[in-house]
Amino acid sequence: MEHLVSIGVRDTAVRRELCAWICSQRGGFDIRAAIDALESAGMSKPSIYRNIAFLEDQGLLRTTVTEDGTRLRFPVKPEHSHQIICDRCGNVEEFSTCGWPLIGELLALQTGFKPTSHHMEVHGVCADCQKNKR
Ligand SMILES: [Zn+2]
Ligand SMILES: [Zn+2]
């Protein structure tokens, strides 16, 4: 639990700002864009990095790499989320179809596990990127 201790009270405001900024993004974000935006809002680079790492540790941020090698992070709900991710521009859309809880029951039968959560991540090329073929 060291990470919870190392993030002190003073980081709460940073984390709130960071979360607000992340939620205002269209989809996946480049960490450099986060730093540019938040540094100019008066936050220090180490605390931005630390808070992004914290959100990742909590399973609230995931990473995808686009076709041009850009690493993008995007927010997920901790217990149940489905996202379709564009591999060109990093656009992330939420969708609701997954066949859960049927799949959960099937898995329980097959594996003996009691499934409690899942994340579904689908990759593809978004409608905009299909129109603007490079
Ligand atoms: Zn796209
Ligand atoms: Zn689901």
C-alpha cells in the first residue's frame, strides 16, 4: 500500500484537476498533452506523473498504443467497462453490449470461478479515420 501513502493530501487537488482534464478529452490522451495542459495550470510534472501512475494502479486508466506508436491512456470504470478503441487516432467509445451476465455464468461453469468483474477492449478504426484514409 506504499503508493497510497506516498500520495499525500497535497495531491488531492492535483488528482481532481487531472481527472477533470481526462474526462474532458475525446478519447485516449497522450501523457505529454496532459503535462502540457496541467503544467500550465500550475501543477508540477512529478505530481502529474505520480497521479497518473496512481490512477493506473487503481485500474482506472488503461493504455493503448496507436498504429504510429503513440502511447495513449484512457479512463475505465473499475468493475465493468467496454470500450472500442481506434488504433489510428486513439478515439475511445464506450459501448454496452457484452452478453454479461450470460458470459459470466458460462465462465463459472467452464472454470469454476465466480466472475466478479470484466473489461472488454475492442480495437478497430473509427468512422472518421476510415473516411480520411492516409
Ligand atoms: Zn480514429
Ligand atoms: Zn460487460
